[in-house]
Amino acid sequence: MKRKIWTVAAIAATVTAMSAGAVSAAGQYDSEVKQLF
């Protein structure tokens, strides 16, 4: 049972890290586009 909790926690952490990376990448892209125009 404990192992399942760790697996879910690991998946949640991975998803959180991926979404955070996507948000920061989008923000960086947005600021670069604003600099061009």
C-alpha cells in the first residue's frame, strides 16, 4: 500500500514539474515576443 502512495506522489511531482516548466517556457517565449514588437 505504501508503495502505491509513493508512485502516485512521484507521478504528481513529475506532472507538477512538467507543468511548471511549460509555464516558465511560455512566459519566456511571451517576453521574447514582446521584445521583438
